[in-house]
Amino acid sequence: MHFTLRQLQVFEAVARHLSFTRAAEELHLTQPAVSMQIKQLESSVELPLLEQVGKKVYLTEPGRVLLDHSRRIADCLSSAREELNDLRGTEGGRLRVGVVSTVNYFATKLLAAFTRAYPEVQITLDVGNRREILHKLESNEPDIVLMGEPPPDIDAVAEPFMRNPLVMICAPDNPLARRRRLAPSRLDGLGFVVRESGSGTRAAMERFFDHQGVRPGRIMELTGNEAIKQAVRAGIGLAVVSAHTIELERDAGLVAIVPVTGFPLQRQWFVVRRNGKRLSLAAEAFRAFVLSHEEAVRP
């Protein structure tokens, strides 16, 4: 039995996405090239690894066995690269950072400050919503993740590094913007635009509403903070967002903060890594940098 690391890499991508097309996009290959690699791998192991029923791809039992070993091999190779990088110091290191989309509003400031201190470190930044970043964290892809509420069902280490105040916003011409203070009960029946299910900001808002007995009216679900802010500016509804995401709009008078009693909701940003993960010198330097440089990104 003979197969290559490249074939295992292609197989792992197809097995993870359960899609030849998405695996090809990730690996920057054509779909026929991906299919050829899988056929050659199946020919080598003399067992079917994937099966296609209709338009869906499924792992066979041999496929699940090989996937488990493929991931172990990938982890071993990653550890070898990190140890070799450590021998060269942080100057030759690589850093993989995952951030939830809200963090991206200040992540670039943080990374800019870090690269000034460590100019030779090669950085890969992966931005996604909470569900996407948690999936990558569970797969042990990033070295470090910057996010809000730590995942309760993943064995991870989370360290707080900065406060994340959540504020309620409205269009600047909304009468609520002129109130000095608004009782939570006055929110009953009002329309809101919210992030997708699974968003930490949305979860915090829903906990507040449940605790205060607030029953909002129309709920419009949108993907991404930019869409949320545009909807608020258009007068579609109110929204709860991180204060970090509205610095420009607030200063320009494009949105207003609703002075609701109990707000801002105080949350934290966290540096998260898998428990037991061996950080490279570059990743450890970034972790320490984030924990000690709140002033670089404070709004």
C-alpha cells in the first residue's frame, strides 16, 4: 500500500467538506484533479473511502478510519514544523489566527502592532462567524482564536484580554435617540435586526430580554455587522452590537445609541486555544502580546 501526503491532504479536505467542489476551492485545484487524487488513493488502499448518493458525498467506514489517521499525521507534521520554527526563533515562525467577524474591526490594528514588533513572523488571518471559527478551532486549524463567549463544548483554554461592551443602536432620527433613559419594558413590540443564530452578541441580547421579560416585535435576521448597521440606518429596526463595530458610524452621526437601562451589556474578548496545544514561539509571542496590549485596540 503506497500513498502520498498530498493524497491524504486532498482526502482530508473532501472528507471535511463532504464536497469535491469545496475541497477543490480550498486547495486551489480543479475538481477533476481532486477526483483523480481520491481515485488513486482508493486504488492504493484497495477500499472505497467515499460514496456519492445523489448529489451528497458520504464517508465509508474505511474512509472514517483513514480520516482519523490522516488528521493525526497532519498534526504530527504541524508539530514538526513548529518545533523546527522554534529552533529558528520567532523570526522564522508562522502564525495562524482565527477571529470572529466582530473582532475583525480591531484585529487589523492588533496585528499591525504585532508585526511592527515581530516583522518576520508570517501570519494567516481567518475571519468567519462564530460557528465557522468554532468548527476550525475544533479541527485544531488555528493556533490562536480571538472571540467573545468561549465555547462550552470544546476543550479549550480561554483568557480574557479586553472588555467588549454591547450597546443598543437606532437610526439617528429615531425618537429613542433623544431619550435620557429608557426602561427595558419600552422595548416591547419594537422591531430588531439581529445576527444569525449562534452569534454571541445575539445570545447576550436574548438573555437580557428573557431576564427583563422583553418581548420584541418583528425580528429580521441578517448575516454580518455591516448589514446590521445598514438596516439600522435605514430605520428597519434596533440592534445590539459591539461598541467596537460602530466607532466610525457613531462619530459620523450615522447611528445613535439607545440609552436603555442595563446597557451597555459588559462582555469580554478572549484569547482561545485548544487545551494541550503546543504553541510555537510565534504563537506564544502573539498570545502574550494580545494579553498585554489592550491599549492598541481600545475604542
